[in-house]
Amino acid sequence: MAHYTIRPLEVARITAPVGLLGMGGDMQTFIVAPVPIFYIEGEGTKIVMDSGVEAPDDQGLVHGFPCAGGGEEGIRTALQSVGTTPEEIDYLVLSHLHFDHCTYSSLFKNARIILQKKEWNTAFNPVPPARVFFESSLFRSLEAMDLVLVEGEYEVTDGVSTLFLPGHTQGLQGLAVSTAKGTAVLTGDQCYSYYNLDPTRTEVTDLAGTTVAIAPRPDLPFLPPAIFVNLVEWYDSMWKVVATASSRDLIIPGHDPSMVGKVFG
Ligand SMILES: [Zn+2]
């Protein structure tokens, strides 16, 4: 089977309460976290997961969150750092349609775009508390592109398959990627950080280098992020992630500060 390498690339930095990382956490203390895209390359094929976030407005905010970077430039600079451009990407896999994951899909003009049908069908009318995270103007134009709506597990190309992981949203998908070290899983926002996978953790160090305390939950096998639509599905998805990855070292969360600059596989 083909082998790939995976590089989380930072396209923006977002400041958010540390309590978003884990349900029931501290909403008064803030951390700086990456908004990433993920670059997956191997066998002459180039794949990107997610398409970034808008540049901040005059107040320095995106959807109410303090943000730096972003915009088209954020995507172009990130991909330039690995020697490519959005136009050279073969497949764009969208994990889900939250505003910080799908904004610049139109730059990927030559890519086939892979999204779960369930995410597409629910993003235009999400459950009411989730409305704030979806903005249909950011993704409606996908229909004019080479969009493929898939259901459940779908082989994108040899060694790369989608993994249906509902819970954070109704139709979130991750990616299972064959690497030289085994099968890696990109979880998207199923996991914001390693804390969701390992709730015994007691601190997180953000992109500004600040270390913040988080409450360990050794009583739980996994701890959901504070944003979810279905907790039962979230736990089912978590067991699917660990069953698919060859080891927990090969599970790559959606916004963990420590993953920036690393190469997996
Ligand atoms: Zn999300």
C-alpha cells in the first residue's frame, strides 16, 4: 500500500477559552491555538484537509474570536512552506463545515473535494446552539466545484480513506492515512487536542509558550471538547479513532498547539 507523510500547517492563530478543549473546563482563561490545514503527500499525490479561516476584521476578530493571520495569504504561505500551491492539490478533504475549516475551498481549483453528505445536508440548518459556527456563504459555492458527497468510509485514493466521526458536528469526517509507521488518523475537531484522547493530562502549552492548567479526568477514557451536538456519537467515534490508528502516537487532533511543525509518518 502507498505511504504518505502528514504535516499540520498553521494558517492562523485563534485565541479561545482553554475550557473549549474539554467539557466543563475553565472559560475565563484563554490560550492561543492554531487553525491548521493538513498537508498529506505521497506517491505523487497531494491531499489537503480543510481550507482555512478568514482574516480578522478591524477589531482583530473572526466570528468573535481574536485571530491573527488567516485569509488567502494564510493558506498560500502555509502551502508554500511545503513547496506547493492550492492549485496543485489533487484532493481537498473537508473535515466539517465550521467557519475555521472551510473558508478558502475555492482556491483549490483543480482538486476533487470530499465531504460527508450528512455534513452538507445539516450545515445549512444545524441544531440551534451550533448555528453560530456555520456560515453558509463560506461553503454554498462548493456545489459549483468538483464536489463529491460521500457516506461513511470512502477511499479517497490508495492508502487514504475517510472515517465518519459524527459527534462534534452531525457529519464530521476524519482521515485514515497509511504511513511508513502504520495507519495515522487525522481526527479533525473530533479531538481539539491530545487532552481529549488522554484526559489524565494536567496542562497545555499554547502557541505563545504559556502553560495553562487543565483539570485531569482520569475517571474518563476520553473527554469531549466543549462543542458537540451528540455525546453518544462522539464516544462511538472516539472508539472508532483508536481502533483505526495503529498507535495513539499516530492520532492527530484538530487544534493542538504542540503538533505545529511536526511531520507524521
Ligand atoms: Zn469544529
